[in-house]
Amino acid sequence: MGPPVIVILALGLLCAVAVLFIVSRMICVVGPSELLVISGSRRRIGDHAVGYRLLRGGRALRWPWIERIDRLDLSVLPVTVQHQALLTVDFVPLSIEVEAAVRVVGQPPTADAAAQCLLGKPRAEIVELAAALIGGSLAHVVASCTPEQIQSDPSHVESLVIAEADFELRAIGLEVERLVLGSVTDELGYLVTAAELQTG
Amino acid sequence: MGYRDERESLRQRNQALEQELAAARRALSKDRGGGNLGLAEAPQRPPTGLIITAIVVLLAVGIALFRLGLMLLLPAVVALIVSLLLVLVASRVRVVRPGEALVLSGRQVRHADGSVSGCRIITAGRVAPMPLVEQVEHLDLRPFLVELRLSKVPCKGGATVTIQGVSLARIGIAPELLVRAAERFLGLSRRHVQGLVGQSLTGTLRAAIAHFTPAQVAAERERLSQSCLAEAELGRLGIEVMSLRILTVADDAGELDARGHQRLEQLRRERHMAPGGAS
């Protein structure tokens, strides 16, 4: 004589609910514009061990409690950089504005840098980092150009700034998607004179 | 001169720091019985498969006993205790995310080569600290910005300049940098670390500018930041500088302004000389 059927049924139901609960905690789904970082299990990249894996798109299984998931937003971040009194190669101070769009890179190995440098940082802080690096590169490029070059060939200056900033941005997992030189002004009146010279 | 004194005091501070560092190193090497860095590998993955199998077997045995009508209470109690233990262990596990390191202190760790250290630094994987015995602290390895504003810095030739710069730095991920950073920055807020790094960079930038004229500061900023980084030796603090840029340079005597104006005058002359350009 066994125990009542209802007890066994209840026990089975309990087990099923427990299994479902665990599976639901194990599955994680990744959207198209995000990078999933599953930390907790060690793997090797080259010769050093890291404690996470990256997932872009699709879904993955993770061990509940012993692996933790974080998400990195891969959408475009608008960055505005405005600097005054940047000295050109012939010491003419210019005020320059740059509009840029940067994004977190989803492909390794840059994505690894992103996970290590940007995980958990709010968007505003990522924008601040990007603005500082782009601003530094801008100052550096402007210091090697003449005002005439900046005025007559902005696209060349843009590509120089991108090339200059690229290495440092990639080191923290970002890339420049677009960078446009905005207004260039100077208090000295140099640019106006230079423009008159060219047209006149 | 003022800046001489300043450099002297900087040098003294450097020496003091160095002595402190040497003492710390000696203590460390004594503590560890060698030059070992005290980085332990994260512990092995808990035997998850084993635990799950154990639960399943337990449940099966429990159900079998149940069906046989023997000892109804015992399997239930055992299952309860086991699951409680499981939850206890799982809740103690600390996962190390990328961009952080956990420093576990309070228990001596014996390394494979026989040396012993007082703390372990986990940078990857996960760890279950021993309750009561081990203390866990957290190091943020993500980069941070340091804004540099220096005014009236004496240059070569006696002029003074005011400069603005920006630097991106982080606690180094290399094992030896991590150990040094853990010694210095454990428990400090990010703002505090930023302040310390900023102070160090400002001091060395000040000293480096003394070898440059104002025009050189503006034109050879790359060389200036390189020499500043070489002198700052932030690696001693466990800090890795990812970028150091000088943004604006202005000299207080107006030499740079004058050169800008000169260039403008030159341009105006060119304009007057150009055919048809005179007005």
C-alpha cells in the first residue's frame, strides 16, 4: 500500500516548478543592440585568464547564482566637444566645436576592452570619457595645423582627429562612428582676414 | 626662486615616498617569504553537477522511501537541510565582473611554489570567501578622468604659463601593479584616487615644464606629456596612464599672444602685397 496519489502528484508538481524556475533563471536573451557580459566562469584569451564571456545577439545559458549577467548598450552616443583658445601651429587661438557619434564596439577584441573599462558606467560618464579623449586629440591635431588648413579642408582635419583618437578610444572599447567639425571661430579676426585674402 | 623650492620639496616628498615604498616592499617580501606577488587563482568551480546529482538522488530515494511508506519525515528533513546548505553556499559566492578585482584578506594563502601571502587578489571568475575569517574588499579597475589645471607654472627663461590638460588613468591590471594599488588605494573612494593621481601628475608636469619655453610647451606637447609620464612613474602607485593630453596653453607674459598677432600682421601684409588684394 503506497501513499496517496495526490501526495505524489504534488511532489511532482513541486519538482516541475523548481526545474522551471531554475531554467528560467538560466536562460538569458540578448537584444540586437546590446552586448551581454556573463561573468563568473574562467576562460582564456591568449595567455591570460578572464572571468567572463561576451554574447552578442541570441541567447545563452548561465549558471544561476554563480554567474552574473550585465549588459552594455551598443547604441550610438552623441558627443559634443567645445574648446576655446586651442593654439594652432602658428599660435593663433581658435575656438572649435566638434560633433561626434561614438559607440561601444561589439566585436572582440575591442569588446573585451569595453567590458573591462565601461561595464556598469552610466551613459553620461561614457560620453564624458569619449569627449575628453576626442578633445585631447583635437587639441593635438590643431597644434599641428595652420588656421587656413582647418578652414579650407575640414574633412582632412576630421580624419586626422579620428586617426588620433582611435587608438585611445579603442583601448576603452569605443569607436568613432562619425565626427564632424562644427563652428571654427577666433577672436583675433585671423580667419576673416585669411578668407578675404583667398577670395580677394 | 619659488619654483626651485617647490622642486626641492617635490624631490623630498619623492624620497620620502620611495623610502616608504622600500620599507613596504621589505615587509611584503618578509611576509611572503620571497618575491611572490600573492596573486592566487580563483578557486575551482564548485561541483555544481555533483550537487544537482545529489539532489536528484536524494529526491529519488525520498520518493522511494515515501512509496514504501517508510520514514516519511526523514527524507523531507534531509532534502530541506541540503537545499538550505546549497542556498547558503550560493549566496556567499562573489562573482568578479570584468573591470573589478576582489581583495580577500585575513587568511594566509599557500602558493604552488611554497610561498605564503596574506591576501589574495581575484581578477577573474568567482570566489566564496570564508565567513568570519576573510574580509572582502573591492578595487575598481575601470578608467577614470583626471583634469589637470596648472596656473603660473615657471618655464625655462622665467616666463610662467597656465595650462589645462586631461588624463585618463586606471588601476593597472598587470599583477604587480594590482598589488601596489591594493596596498595604496584599498577602501578609498574613486574621487580620492582621482585626487591622488591628479596631484602626482600635476607635480611632475610642473617639474617637466621647467625644461620648456612657453612656445615649446605649445608646440611640443607630445614630448612634454611623454617626459611627464616618464617622470611621474605612476606604475609605482599601481596606476596605468592611458592618455595624457595638454589642451590649452596660455602664457602670462603674453608671448604666445604676441606671436599670434605677429602671424596676423604678416597675413595682412601678404594681403596688401597680393595683386588686386589691396583695399
